[in-house]
Amino acid sequence: MFRFFAFLIFLFAAGPAAAQSAAPPEPGELFRDCPDCPEMVVVPSGEFDMGGKDNPYEGPPHRVTIAKNFAIERRETSFAEWDACVSDGKCRHRPDDRGWGRGDQPVIDVSWEDAKAFVLWLTQKTGRNYRLPSEAEWEYAARAGTTTTYWWGKEVGKSNANCDNCGDSLRRTMRTGSYRPNGFGLYDTSGNVYEWVEDCWNDNYKNAPKDGSAWTQGQCRQRVLRGGSFANKANTVTSAARYRYDLDVRYFANGFRVVRDVQ
């Protein structure tokens, strides 16, 4: 009994981080590691067929195993979250919002190097291992168990995503979470802003890792972007579509979301 009460006292004194270390969050669970931290959702381990046949860059399709649960940001990283990093002096770049607003709008005009600075800030702030998703983790989370062109079906339809011909054609970002989430609870994995991932660019998936890890060989001055954006056509917002950009270049349609290890 004494040990039980001593453990409770320890959790009370140490705060939420100690409680999370005692019991890792389960698949589907939502959490934040601090009031200003991104809202995360835990994605279960599993297997899936990565890639597609519509574009040479997307092939060959291959089986990938995600061996461990991981947490991923439910929404694209917002201006509010980015600006908190700027206020702490850890993110030096303060991107222009182009008049679309800050707050819950997805941060834009950030490079891969900028995104890496943000995850380092989160890691130092929380004591947890935040990072950019691997390309495989990103696609696994975006598909949410589906095998269709888009997570919602074979056709783009209307008002499922923010892209140039997805039914709304707004030609600007929308507030994060404006469209319905996929089966894992993630918003805007199609459209709104392109999202940086960890991987170096390779022209196809020949010799790509099959264990869900980031591919850190190839054209590493260029890094992979996933999900398409408001400025692109529907064929760029499919679950398999991929693109690349120089790691130090900022563009008004590029943003990101983060992941965190939970095991």
C-alpha cells in the first residue's frame, strides 16, 4: 500500500510526462505533451501496400511493415504552433501568411530544414522524441487501412479535400481540420498543404526500406513531400502521390506535420 501511494505522489509531482511513461497511449488515443504542443493521435502497427501504378515515381508497389505504434499530428502543423517555436527563439523564420491568417491556418512557406528545427524544439521542450514522419509512416497513416486512390474512395468527388479541382477550388489554405478526417482521425492528408517527410528523394521505390523507416540514401539535397496542396490538381492529392523539393527552399504551398514515438 505504501508503495502504491508513493507512486501516486511521484506522478503528481512529476506531471503528465511521468504518467505517460507509466502507460503508453493506445491506438486511437489523443494527447498533447504540453498546452502549446500539437494534438497527437496514436496509430496502430500493421502492414500495408505502399505506392501505386499511376506514376513511375509511385512504384513499384511494395509491402511495408510498421512494427510499432506511433503518434502522428492529427492536423497539419499550424501557424499558432509554429509561432510558439518562434517566441521561444528556436525557430528563426517567421513566414508570411499571405493574408490568409495565422492561428489555426497551416503554417506555410517553410523548408525541410525549418521543419527539422521545429521538431528539435518540441523534443527539447517535452523530453519526447518528436520527428518528421518517414514516407512510409506518412502513407500508412494517410491511407488509414484503405487501398483506394483516395482514402475516401476511387474518385476525388467534391468537398473531400482542398485542391485546385477538388470541388471548391479556393486557391488558398483552409483552417486545419476543415474537412472530415480519415479512419485514423487525421485531417487534410490530401490537399491543403504539401507535407515534408524525413526521406531523401529517389525516383522510384526500388530498394526502398520495407520496415517503415526513412530512406536516408539517394538525392538527399532533395526531400520528399506528400499529400498535395490547395494549388495542385486532384492527381497530386492521392494517397500514393509524391513530390520533392530542395531541403532549404521555402514555398507557399509547403508545410508539415510531426510524429512522436510512443514505444
